[in-house]
Amino acid sequence: MGKPDLNEAYQSLHGKSVAIFFYYTQRKWQDGNTTKDECTPVVFENGKLIGWGSEFYEMRKKIDITVKQE
């Protein structure tokens, strides 16, 4: 797929490395800047693909935020 347009990474409380690559897939703004809402997220955990798409990304974020708050 090539180099992602945006990315983020963090260590989960369970000690797993989580990396999210964002690939530009749709234009929403005419400003020339690429934003996350114009991209498809691809989520990796310890180097393995575990899911993709905005719904999966949002669900994963909620799980990690809930775990951090407990």
C-alpha cells in the first residue's frame, strides 16, 4: 500500500504495540491538506493487521480509552 499519509502509535496497557496507518481515500476539503477524516485507517497490533476502516478504528480507540480509565 505504500507509505501512509498519516500515522499514530501507542503502547496499550496490556503491553501491546498499536500502530494506525491512515491512507488517503476520499476528498472532503479543498484546502490541499490531508486529514484523518479523508483517510481509511489500517490498525496493527504487535505488527499484525487486526482491522481497518473508520468503524473499527473508533471501536478500538474506545476499548483502549476504557481500559486506561479502569
